[in-house]
Amino acid sequence: MLLDMRDDEGLGRITLAQVAQEAGVSISTVSKVLNGRRDVAAPTRVKVERVLDEHAYRRTNRVAGEAPLIELVFHELESVWALELIRGVDKVAKANGASVVLTESGTRHAPGPEWIEGVMRRRPRGVVLVFSTLPAEVKQRLRSRSIPFVVIDPAGDPDPDVPSVGSANWNGGLAATRHLVQLGHRRIGIITGPEDMLCSLARLDGYRSALSMAGLPTDPELVRYGDFHVEGGRERAAELLDLGDPPTAIFAGSDLQALGVLEAARLRDLRIPHDLSVVGYDDVPLAQWSSPALTTVHQPLREMAEEAAQMLMRLRSEEPVATRLELATSLVVRQSTAECRRLRD
């Protein structure tokens, strides 16, 4: 069997037997590594893959050996916005004669180590990952099997060698806060996301910039880091609303957190938006059905997923793709925000 690998001068091909000889293993072991088999010791697999990588290995029988699947990988499938991403990838997959397989693995930063073994066996047409980073070993192993990958990255800024699709988080934070400032609010709280996620920091920076542009100071007492979930939003909102001088408005870094803010306000007999204005982030379908309907920042999740899947298809065809594509966000004004009561009074 010939492998499509260039030698050190970029010419010629190399056989399985040559790979086996250079790695000091049998031909069957090389074959097992190529097919993602588990019955190869980790040090042996690393040694074989190092040889494959040194010779810039690329499969010549990719279409024959792959499954008609696009794998979509999340660290959790609980968030309502995951459905929007699934719909976007599925639309492109269907148009290209493929199906979508969902995998849950790892943390919000990277998939777990067990995932790479599974994807080597499944051999999908490509992989779309909802993470902020990918370990070097994961990138190398996917590339060694010619499995293209793209990151849908609402969370941060991936490595420059990782094709990714994100959104304008700073602009979103700016627009949300500017809207509240224009309504006359001066005590504006923020519940952003986890402190170790760049999207959280970007939205916080947008918030601070809007305050600065309005000549308002940023009060550290009004800044809280959340987890993008309802309960976390409720807990952080309770902290803000129980301050001696509570905010008249809260910008929540996700719609789910905003729903938690609404609940915290209800428990304190605060009326939305009469007593407290609330802005969310994401514009998931649930936002328009909350009571009252939620003013929020629209993050084009479905479009981000479609773009990522399209990038995947172009990578498969060896077409050039942008390393980073960032889609615009926009403010959607509904009924959860109003002029500051202190101005009205």
C-alpha cells in the first residue's frame, strides 16, 4: 500500500513497510494506527504518528474510507443555544449528502482525551467543535488523517492555525450597555460569563467602554462573573440587588442568566422594567417568550454554525478559507428595558 506522503525534499511517496521500518514496528501496527484502533500502546502510536507527521502524511483513499458524517462536538448539550448550532450545521450537512453526529466531551476549553480515539475510528468527513482551544496533539492527529476541523467559537480566540467562526462580543457588550445609558441608567450592573473565557472579558470590555464614553465610572461592586446558566444568573443578580445602592439595570452575558435575573427580581417584588431593566445576550428563541419579552443582543448562532460547516466543506475540497471569521451582533429591543425610574420620579 502506498501512502501519499512527501519525503524531506517534497518528492516521492512512502510505503507502509517504510513507515513500519522507520518506526520500528510491524506493518499491521501502522495499519492499526491509521485506522484509529485502540489495541496499540500509546507510546507506539505516538512513535508511528511522529513518522507519519514527519513525512506530511495524507490519506489517498479519504472518500472511500470515511463515513458520510459531520461530527459536532460540545462540552455540554444543555444550553438552549446548542440547538441553534445543531440546526446550522445540519442544514449544510444535508446539502452535502451527510448526516450530523453529536458528541459531548471535555470542558468548555477543549474536548476530552478519549474523544480523539473515537473520532479516529468514526472517520467523519470533518469535525466542527464548540471550544475555545484545541490541544496540539488533537490538531496533529486530525490532520494526520486528513480530517478537516473548524471551531465555532463564541468563547474566545483560538490559535491562529485553527479555522474558526466567532462573533463581535465587544460590540455586543457596548451596544447593550449603551442602550441602558441612553435610557438614563447610571447604576448598571453586569453579570458576564466565566472569568477565564475571552468572550466574557470582551463583553465586559464593551460594557466598560460604553460607560466611559458616557462619562460614567466603572464601579467594581456592580461587576459579577457568572456561568451562563439560569441559576448562576439568579445568584449573581441577588448579590447585586441586595447591595445598599443596587443597580437600576443589569446587563446579563447570556439570555439564560437574564432569566435568572428576572427570577431574582420577582422574589424581591421588583417589576421589570418599571423597577429594573434587564438586557440579555444571544437572542435564543426563548428570549421573546419570557415575561416580559427580553431585550437582548442577537448573536447569529445558526449563521455561525452554517459558516463553520461551509468552511469545513471548503477545507475538504482544499480550497482556501479564512483563519478567523467574525459575524456581527445586534441589539434587539423588547419589553424588559425602559427609561430609568429615578429619572421618571
